[in-house]
Amino acid sequence: MKITYSHIEPELRETIERETEHYVAKLNRLLKRYPADSVLLHESLEKNPHQHEFSFSLNLTLPTGTLHATGVGADKDVRACAKAAFAEIERQVKKHQEKLRKDYLWKRKRPIATPSEVPSAD
């Protein structure tokens, strides 16, 4: 997976890279079917001084589509906004893979138990 950063201040970069390292390991497990060089993760951090908050955005480019997620956190809490963005992108990856597998066509139902298989209450 290729990772690019933009608009990240030097004093916040180490925190962002530490969080990214943890979540990229999770994403790699989900995206193991894709070639490693065809997956691109772009991260961007923006500071809104009027509302005293950070906005962390992720763009995950896959061969089958592009996913976007944004996490917003309070001032000086960059980890929380990164955590929210990565949780959202992980949810989107799972949903995207379900659509690719066409899980909506395969309704998996449990077999109905016959009366002889049901345990008695005695």
C-alpha cells in the first residue's frame, strides 16, 4: 500500500504516522486480495482555527473504486479525528467488498429445525 500525506504540520506528523501504522495493518488484512502497489492511501489534515478543531480526511484508491472518509476532532486531539476517519474507511471497505461479492443476492438462511430435532423441555 502506498501512503501519501499532505498539509500535516511537522509537530503532528509523528502522531499521525503512529496512528496510520496501526490502522494500515488492519486495512492490509482486509485488502490482501488486491496487489500492494495498486492500493493508494492519501491522508490530509486541516485545522479550522475558528472552531478550534482538526479535520482528518482519507482517500483510499482501489482498483475497483475510490473511498473517502473524514474524521473531526477537538483542538489538540488529532488522534481522535484520525481514529474516526480510519473507522469510517474500514466500514466502507467492508461494505464495498460485500457489494463486489454480491452478498445482497445470496440470502443465507439458517435451516429450519424439524420437530424431531428440537430438544424436549422434559
